[in-house]
Amino acid sequence: MNYKLCKQLKDAGFPQQDWVGNFLDEDENPKRNFVFRPSLKQLIEACGRQFFGLFKCDAHMGDPCWKAEAYRGVTKDMLMTVSADTPEEVVSLLWIKLNEKTPETTK
């Protein structure tokens, strides 16, 4: 995972703990730009009970493709699906999507 995605997680509210992997933004003051790089296990656990699964999919031309799914809302009949190049990236994007602030959640 790159700095940009780790920063997106941080900005979306992902807990900044266990400073195992630190990244710096090269363009800014390094003392202010540490972000936590969670493991795949930590990302899946953070998705909670909504997490449904992580799947490797066939992609055209041999490109890597991963999909992650989570239950959307209270009912288990609606799944949210995201895709990306790596397992860590796709579960990060899923966590961000699950934790998006909508007008209903900010009231």
C-alpha cells in the first residue's frame, strides 16, 4: 500500500495505531505526515461483521484483480463490492466505502 491510500484511510477515520509501517509525504514536513499502514488482517477485522469476503478474480491480459464484498446496511441481501489490484488495497477501499459519511450519518 502506498502513502496516498494510507492517508485516505487516516482521513476516513481509520485508527492510527501500532506504528509498524510509517510512510512520509515527500512534499511536506515529515514530522506531521506519519500514517499507519495496517495489515490485511487488521483491515478485515476493522470492516467488522459487514465483511463478507475477499476474492481473486480473473482479469484480462493477466492483470491482477481482487474483489472484496461487505453487507450494505442492516439486511444481508445487499452486497457492496469493490475491486483493486492487491488484497490490501481492495479491503482498504472497502473499509473507506463502509465508513463514508453521508448526510444521514452526519445529522
